[in-house]
Amino acid sequence: AQVAKPKRGKGEAQVAGMRISSPDRLVFEDPPVSKREVAEHYAALAERILPFLKDRPVSLLRCPDGVAGECFFQKHRTQGMPEPVGTVSVETKDGPEDFISLSGAAGLIGCAQMGAIEFHIWGAKNRTLDRPDRLVFDLDPDEALDFAAVKAGALEVRRRLDALGLVSAPMLSGGKGIHVIAPLKPKAEWETVKLFSRALATLMAEAEPERYVATMSKAERKGRIFIDWLRNERGSTAVAPYSLRARPGAKVATPVSWDELEGITTAGAFNIASIRDRLALPCPLREASARAVTLGAQVLKRLEKQVQE
Ligand code: ATP
Ligand code: MN
Ligand code: MN
């Protein structure tokens, strides 16, 4: 816990009414991005990011010495955090714990003040923590694969979800891969969602074992894409849409439409600067979310049939 009094004076700035200390400190080197600019990113994109981020447990990736320095994940709210950084009580195997949860733009900017660069979200909202409202298939390609292979993998996940009646949208991770996200109505429980996503990933790996694997082992990933379905477990997170990535280039995790994906050549297609142009367009993931599906008996029966074949 921090006990020192907040420093006042010219070494601070205001972003959307929130205090930002050391605003000119460089967080990214190339392109140069200051701590103030990170806060401004989240202020400018708050309306975009909050529909996906607010009122659910959030983990922060904090990089107090910039992204070239040491970064660490934090999921618990601790004393000394800016006041708008809220909390939700989550039942864990060690009893209830206070996880970070944000309800508005001030909380987002408050996290940026603490050196948060990335935001990672649970697959369920606070009011329905045991009923996930999204499925994520995180495509993790082996280093040797090109982006065309990752796109093909994402399209294959989409095709399989489509066949089961689920709507999905792709998100460029800002790193190496694509996340295929299927919004759900918060009806089914974690166990069902996890079994569903494991079965889909496994079927895909069994159909094209030269291309895909559904197990985490690094050795099996050689030349293949790991269909990481493990994001769909209680307590797992995935990077939030419109989060910056704490990697060279100040890239942004960016939802795109399936049509757009065709012309995209890298998972790092958008960065802190170019993302601003997209604010004039509707968010493709938001649109998909409006068509969320219930993972019910019908869907599960269809998948079960495929497993038995
Ligand atoms: P890439 O496209 O480069 O794989 P990614 O965000 O998908 O980028 P992964 O390593 O595949 O990166 O991780 C997937 C998700 O798992 C992350 O977005 C993050 O939410 C979560 N995650 C991974 N490692 C950790 C960790 N050490 N602590 C907490 N969450 C983590
Ligand atoms: Mn990944
Ligand atoms: Mn992964």
C-alpha cells in the first residue's frame, strides 16, 4: 500500500477530470507515447470500451516503468487506488475477495494513472458471475505461421459457430493472433460453456490436425495454431476490446467485421493513433452483442451429434 502523499504541482495533468502524475513520462518508445497519452486513449475510447468492460471483474497489466520495464498483472483492488476504481466481491477457493471492477470512464483513467496499460476482462458480468455472456476462442499461432493462416483459422471457428446458430466477431489481439468472440445471453453456467468451447476446439483440431491443436502443449503447436478455449473458464480473462497492448508499437486490440478481416494483414493493424479513425464507424463487436444467443439444449445437442460422429 502506498502511504506517500500524492505529489502536487507541475508534474501532473488532468485528463477528463482525473489527476495524472508524471504525465510526460514515456510509456512506449516507438512510437513515443507518454503516460498522459495512454490516459487520453482511454478517455477518448471510454464509450467504446465500457460496454465490454464495465461491471465485470477486470485484471490490469501495470507497467510502472513503461512497457520495456517490468509489468505485472493485478486483479485485486488495493488501498491507495484512485477512488473511482471500483470493486466486486468474487467467491474464490479462499473465500470472497475484492476484485477490481469499473463502472465508468473515471475508473478507466484512474487505472491509467496507476500505470495500467492493458485491461483484461472476465467472461461474465458482476450480477451474473456464474453465467458467462461471451465465448472467446483465442487463436495462438506458432511463430512460423503467417497471418493468412490465422485468418483461415478464425473463419473456420466462425463457420463452426455459425452452423450451431451462434453469432461471432473477430478481434485483432494487437499481438500475434485473433480472438473470435461469440456473445452469449447469460443463461448457461461455466461448466457448460467450458465443455462447449473445448468440444468445438477439439473437433476442429481433429478435423485438421496438421493445422490446429486444442491442447496447450508448446511442442504440439509447432507449425500449428492453438485454439485456446481455456479463456472460457471461471476466473480466466481475455484482453478487452480497445485495450492498448504493452508491446512495442502501442498496438490496440481491435474488433473488426468479418468482411474487413479479409483485407487485414496483421493482428497489429491498429495502434494508439490509427484507432481514432475507427471511432466514426460502428463497433462490429457491439453489433454482434446485440444478437447474443443462449447456449441452450438445442445448441448443445447439435454439437453433441458432431462429437459422436
Ligand atoms: P496474442 O494474440 O499475442 O496471443 P493474447 O492477448 O491473445 O495476444 P495470450 O498469451 O494468448 O495473449 O493470452 C490470452 C489471454 O489470457 C490474455 O489476453 C490475458 O487476458 C490472459 N492471460 C495470459 N497470461 C496471463 C497472466 N499471466 N495473468 C493473467 N492473465 C493472463
Ligand atoms: Mn492469444
Ligand atoms: Mn492464449
